Amino acid sequence: MKNLITTITFLWLIGFATILHAQTRNSIAMTPENWIYDTEQVEFKMHDGQMSAVGINEAYYTLRLRDHTFSNGTIEYDVALAGMGFPGISFRMTDDLLNGDHFYLRSFGPVSPEVRTSVQYSAVVDSTSMWDLTDEYQSGAPLKTDGWNHVKLVINGNQMVAYVNDMEHPVLQVPRLEGGQDSGDIVLNGNVIYANFTIIPDAVEDVRPEAGFDYTANDTRYLRNWLVSPPEDFPSDRDLLISMPSMYGERQESDYPTDDSNWTPIHAEYRGMVNVSRLYGMKRGGGRRLVWMGIVLNSDTDQVRKLSLGFSDEIWLFVNGQLVYIDKNLYGTPSMKEPKGRCTIENATVEIPLKEGQNVIMVALSNYFYGWGLTARFDSMGGITFPEDIGQTASK
């Protein structure tokens, strides 16, 4: 009996020690040996009683955590909003820092927590934030413009829960992290002051690793399977050439693609979003680019369907070769759509005239600013079916 008790006690101690090891709190000091940084932008010194990272002359800076790979667990830190901007943390970043996940605050003075502009999550794809394709992942938070804000992120597999100041009630829940990496580097950025940085590996509380429910999953009205052309440079001083009659009986030249176009399948991701940036990345040095996207469907009869449409940044929509819609969603201009230039299903509603038999919907989609994408949903799929061969040429 004594041996049995001894054995049980030993096994319990081993198990307890394993739990402690798995959830060891790693307090990472804001001192030079722990971070990779630009010495002309940031310095480490005491601020408000805490050893902190402080921008020199309020400079924007980045801190890359040295010799650490993060997968799952809890990240906590304090941040004082010393300057205006978008201070935040990137995690699970690739070695080249081109892809991963990003959580940030918006620091532009006092704002009510009911206004959903204080915090946001976005994927980083080829060094570009997908913030304008992820309107669903922003919310309000009780930010302090003076003193420390305490941030806590609980990350497990596909999901993240974020807390700011109130550790009982999350300010943001992300059911699907879209950066595409299981593990990677951690980077802090902003023109702010950071202190008390802590990582607790594998401390995930009740956050599940599998992706949460996709609210579009049961909605068969979304157009999910497209064909897309290679991107082409599309200078900002030109418009799409559209075949139109002239006063002289001739037709204007058109950019509408031919049957020889080189099409690649592209499919909607989580939330029904077709993320063109995922396929074609960003254009180094900036500039405007354009792709053509096509989808083929069959209609049992002549009918008109309403198409809810989200796009970033400009769109020309054709049905069976006829132009039916042109629009722009350019952030920071009068043409931007609600909500404030982001790509959502609320951007526009277009009437789509379908004929009996096969129909081709073609979209020219341009981009110059952050994420590049499209989401589209019919009001009804009554009498509409899709051909089985998605690989057919969309321009036929």
C-alpha cells in the first residue's frame, strides 16, 4: 500500500511539473540583449517606474524578439500611447517578416469603446496588411490615452482572443487567424512605449485550436470558385478600354480578355473572401495593378438577380460581354464605400441580367492600396447552377 501511494505521489508530481514547464511565464525585459532594433530609433530606459522601450524623439520603431519562436500561448504587455498611429504586435511571422498575423491599436486620441475602431486584427500577406479585407476583425476597446494600457492575447491554433485593460471581457475574438503560419517570430512596432512583455507558452485558457464557425459556410449564394488572369500593370492615369460605338460607325478598342488568356483557379477563403493578394502578393515599389476574374453559370430562364458585391479597389463588371457596372472603393477619397473603404459584402448591390442557358460574369479588378480582393453573393440561387468543369475559359 505504501509503495502504491509513493508511486501515485511521484506520478502526480511529474504531471504537475510538466504543467508548470508547459506554462512557464517568460518575462522578457525591455533591455537591448533581448531585442533586435535600430539604435537610432529606439532606446531602453525607465518610464513611469518600468524598464521600457521608448522611441527616440517619438520615432516609429520596430522591436524583433531575439531567438524566440512563438506558436501558441498567452502574450501580455503594457503600452503607453505616446504618439499617433497603429502600434501593435506581429506574431508567427516568417523569417523574412513577409507573412504572419498582426494585432494593433488605433491611437488617435480619446474614443468611445462603443466605436469599433480601437483595435483590429489582420493577416500580413507578402508584407501587406489585409486590414481592408478584414472589416469583421475590428472592435472597440477602453483605451487610455494617458498611462499604461495592458494588452493580453490568447492564441491557440486558428483562434485568438484579445483583451485590453479589462481582463474579464475580451475586446476582440478572431475565429480564424489568416496569416497562414503555425509558428514564427514576434515583432512590436509603433511610436509608443512598451514595457512588461511576457509570454506564457501553451497557456491557451479555453480558446480552441480549430477554426470557429464561418458565418458564410451555410450560404450557397456566395460565388466562391473563380478563374483569374495574371496581374498586369495598370497605370493610375488610364482607364479600362471598353468596346463602345463611336459617332463614326466604328467600335472603340477593348481590354476585354480573349480566349487565349491564361486563367488560374482561385477560390473564396474564410468569410467568402476571394483574396487576390494571397495569390499575387504586392507590387514592390507600389503602383496600380489589374486582374480579370471570371465565373460561368447556367440559368434555367431569363431572369434578373441582385448581386451584393465587395471589392478592393476598383471594379468593372461585365455580364455576357456587356458592361453593367463600374465603381471605385478608394480609401480616403469621396468614392470609398462604407465601411470606410473596406471590402465587404455591403459595398454595392448590382442587378445582373441572366439569359436562359450559359452566362459569363467577368470582373476587371484593380488594386493600388493594401489588400486586393472580392466577395460576391446573389440574393437567390433559384434557377442557377454551376458547370462541373471550373477549369473552362471564363471569357467564352
